[in-house]
Amino acid sequence: MNFYFEAVNVLDKLDAKKGSIKGVLASVAEKNRKRTAALVIETLKYKQVLSEVIDAALLLKNEKKITSRNLALVLVHDLLLARGIQAGEGPIKQAVLRHRTRLQSEFTRVKIKRGAKSNDELAQTDDARAASIPRYIRVNRTCWSTKEALKWFQEQGYELGDPMSSNTAFRKDEHIPDLLAFHPSVRFTDDPLYLSGKIILQDKASCFPAHVLAPPSSDRAVVIDATAAPGNKTSHLCAIMLNKGKLFAFERDRRRFSTLRTMLSKAQCNNIEAMNADFLATSPKDSKYSNVTHILLDPSCSGSGIVNRLDHLLDNEQENDADSERLNKLAAFQLKMIRHAMTFPSVQRIVYSTCSVHAIENEHVVRQAIKTEEATSGRFRLGRRSDVLPTWHRRGIPEEMDNPEDAQSVIRCSPGEDATNGFFVSLFVRTGTYDVDMDHSIESGKRKAEDDGGGEGQHAARRKRKKKKTPGNAP
């Protein structure tokens, strides 16, 4: 029965809007996650029908041992739509079984009323926007190169082309190095490449923050990921840094921290110090962080931009909360994170991102942040468009910024239009940092050479320089 209680806990958190389906499931212990996820997702697909059946059968009214609607939902789901309730003959199971005949009768009545010929026709249909999002995978360059990955996939029968045209077509992304796009129907969750950490399942927009932060790949680099779990963006930072330097990854939640450590181990990230701690409680004066120059902030948000394949199941439960108290509280927390990051003495670049489409969490937070005492005293400004994915077409909303021109300094992704989930990314840079900016440009150039050469450009350049220096190499 503990398995059902775990699923109920997830559903309770989703009802309380404490995260996306994927995010909340990430907090479940890994050994139970796959089974729990399957039950939660299937229950949500049939939630409307199951609720109607439970109410018609008066289950909650007549059985006091069924203490919540979510407990009734998961148990009745397995009774009617799976192989039965997978638990011992305890009092809770017996409470449901006493009503088996009535529940089955009401379920049949609902099918007739809706004209459903099969149970599948009763399930909630997918969000149409999700169908336009390819299946993105990021090649984990701590394990192998993109060049090697391209060759491997082609050997498996995939062909370079439009990924939306065929389930055997794929392409290299035009904006994010190491990102590949496949048809949405392609699955990698059981693929040996995924299980071994050689590929990371990560939406394109989710790759933007680490790419824009662009930490240097040097032994002296010191970087912070302030809200790291489940670890996709953290492992991306590690790959960009070529597993060099030091990357502090903060996660305050114990279970999510466990997920983070598992993810980073699988991704072979060796330059990361995972911290089960609250970033906001961390002192910028601690000598441990005195040399931090880059900080990634992707704090809790409404998740209103997430549409791919799962969170459409929550649409009927989520009201339009664009002006709600919850959004105002989130925005206040997000601003607090930025202000805290700006107090680290050596920080030069701060990326702030959300998976929200609401201006109150995006442009409004940014315009407030840039006017804070921390920004003024620290000489922070918004990064120029040339620093923030300049070739990406969709920028911020001008009328939501104090200076409409600042909208060019931030980027947005629109679900259903940009082949990604909804997302927002901004960059704060400290002015008067010529040397750091030069180092950043040099490192970016090195990475671009590597990206163009499938991870071999920098090594080739080193061999070329070495040849020039060695007299005996002349022909």
C-alpha cells in the first residue's frame, strides 16, 4: 500500500501546484519512480472519468477509511483500468472492493454516456502543442563527442533530415551545440545511451540558460548552479566547462538532492560539488565562494510554459493565475534570488531563467532587479542581445519593460510556435570587467571551434601550434 501512498503524495503536490509533473516525480526515490510515475500519469489521464465514477458510487461518503479523493483515484484506477489493486488484503483495499460492483456499473454507465467504445477513448487527449515539439536529446560531451554520436545514430538507421517528417529522421540543432532533434514518438528512456549517461533528455529551451551563461572551460573557473535538481542544466554546465574548474550545485530538498547526485554520477560530472543546502542561506563572504564568477538561477516558477507530453494533464486543474497571489509570491522569491546572487564579490555573469510565460515572473522581475541597490552598487546591467543567443528570433515583450529596447536583451520561447516549451532567459553582467569579458570571448571561441569540429577543433589547433614550435617537424 505504500506505493499508492507515494502516488497520492505526488498528486497532492500537483494539486497544491508545487511543480510540474516531471519536477514533482523527480523527488520520488529512484527505485520507486518509474512505477509511481506510471500510476500518476495514467490516473491523471482518466481523472475526470474516475472522479465521476467515485462520486456516483458514493465511495468517499460511505467509506471513511478512504481518507482522500486522490487515494480513491489511484485505487479505483487500478481496480477498473489495470490488473487490480496491487496490495495486501488490508482494510483500505477491502473498503474499495466492497464497492467493486457499483464502481464497475457506474464506469460502464459513463462509457455509454460518452459513446466510448474502449477505455482508451475515455482518456484525456494530448495537448496539441506538445505534438509540435521534437524529442530533444543533448549529447553529453563528458562521455563522447557529437561527431561520434552522429555517426552512431546513422549506423542505427537514422538519417539526417526533418525530424517531424519521419521517426527515422533527425537533425543537429542550429542554436545549441550538441543538441539533436528526433520525432516526438521516438523513445530513449530505455536506451543504453540514456541509461549510461551518454545522452541527456532535455528540451531545447532548457538548454538556453547554460549556453547563455557560457562559463569558461578552465581549471580556474568557479561556477554556481543555485537550484540544481534534477541536474539537466547542471550537467550541461559541466559539459560546457569540459569537466574543468569547480561547479557548486545547490539543492535544498533532500529527495531532489538525491536525484541530483544520481544524475551527475550517471553523467560522469567530476568537477561538481553537490550541496544539500539553500543557496539563499549561503554567505557570499564565505571564502569558498570568493572566486565564483558565473551563477545560474533557474528558481521555482509557475511552470506555465511547460506543455510537453505530461503537464497538459493538469490543465483542467490549473486556473488562470496570471494575477494571483501565488505568482506575486513567486516573483518576490525570484527577485530575492537575483539580488542574493549579485552580492557575490567576484561574480561577473548571472543568468536568470524560468519555464513561465507570465510577464510578472519574467520581464517584471528583470526590470525590478536591474533597479535594486545590489545591481546599482555592483554595476550590473542587462547583457546585450549579442550575448544572449543573438540568432534566436523571439525576444522579450517591449511594453513589459521600463525601457522597451531592453526587451532585445532577453529571450522568450512560445509553446506551440517555437518547437519548444515556454521559457524565458535573461543575463546580467557586471560592467567594467574587460579582462573577464576577454577571457569569456576566448573560451567561447575555443568551444565554437570544438563544436564545429565535433569536439576535436581545440586539440587540432594545439597540435598545429606544437608543430610550429618543434624545429624537427619541418618538411
